[in-house]
Amino acid sequence: MHAQTWPAIGSTQAAALAEDWWIFTYAAIVVAVFVWGLILYAAVRFRRTARNPEPRSQKDANPPLEIAWTVAPLLIVIALFVRTAHIETEVEAQAKVHQVEIAVDGYRWGWTFAYRGGPTVRGTAEHPPEMVLPLGEVASIRVSSSDVVHSFWIPDMLFKRDAIPGQVSAFDLTPTKEGTFLGRCGEFCGLDHALMSFRVRVVAPVAYERWRKGEATR
Ligand SMILES: [Cu+2]
């Protein structure tokens, strides 16, 4: 919908969230221009001049106008709410079948990515782990934590999910761009929080299979 360089918007879910962001931005621009226009008009049209020396009465009531400026914002807010709820349902939806399923475990200070029926990638603060994902295939990411609350966050996917001890939070991720994306812990979890990074590398499905088999025999 929009040419974007930053963030990269690297998944179908991110594209849906970006669309919602643009809807809010456009709505805000329209409202701002309208309100600034009215302010400017009132300041010019009703300014005090030699011909018009008395200030305007501040007491005039205008019920139709007052109803209009109450109802119009209400309708805008309802429309934004309905659209957002719709998009969030889309983003939260999980497929029945997943080509890839990864159990993500956050711990002080790193991440472990355990592929179902595949390798387990364990990272540390010094050696951040890399999550490899096949392009265009639905990955199920199941986030949990071994100690305190962390947050699994890939800025370019416009999505963040808390890693809560004793609880698994699952979501789907369908990458739409090849490349390497930075991941971070998005919840302050202690001294080395800033070092809890990781990478997500999106590759062609064939390259993913090759990587998976290579990891398995290591
Ligand atoms: Cu953390």
C-alpha cells in the first residue's frame, strides 16, 4: 500500500498493522486540518476592528452545532475502533497447520529457539541467536520465559509479545521479505536487558530446509 523503507514491514501481520497505523494517521491529519482551518477562519473573520469594536458575545448557544461536534468525533472513534478490532483479529489469527513451529524461551540474558522436530538454537548475550524462517510460510512462534518477564520483539515485524514464566503465548508470523532483521527484548528485565538481542533471518524455503538439515547433523 505504501512504499516504506523503515521499518521494513517484513510480514503479512506487520502489513495489516501498518495499514491500521496509516488509517489513524490520515484521520488525524484530516481532523487537524479541519480544526486549524476553523481556528484560522474565526480569528480572521471575528477579529476586533474599527468597524467592529465590541467583543462578540460568548453566550450564544447553537444546539445543532453542539450536537454535530459531539456526534462527529464519536463516529470517528467508533469507526477507528471497529477497524482496529478487525485488523487485530486478523493479526492474532492462527493457522491450523504450520510449516514451522518454534518454542521461544527468554532467559536472563538470551533466547533459545527450539524448532519442533528440528534444531535448538541457544544464544547468549555475547552470541545472540539467529532464528531462520522460510519466506512466505506460516511460522508458529510460542513464547515463554524461564525466569522473569521478557518480551519477544522484532521491530520490522511491528509485533511484540511478552514472554511470561509458566505461560505460553503463541502467535503466527508469515515473513514476506528475505533478509536479516534485528530482534530485541522489549521489556526491561534487569541489568543486561539491552544485550538480549537476536536476529531473524528470512530465506527461501529451499535454503531453510538446507539450513535445518545442516543444523540437525551438527
Ligand atoms: Cu529480557
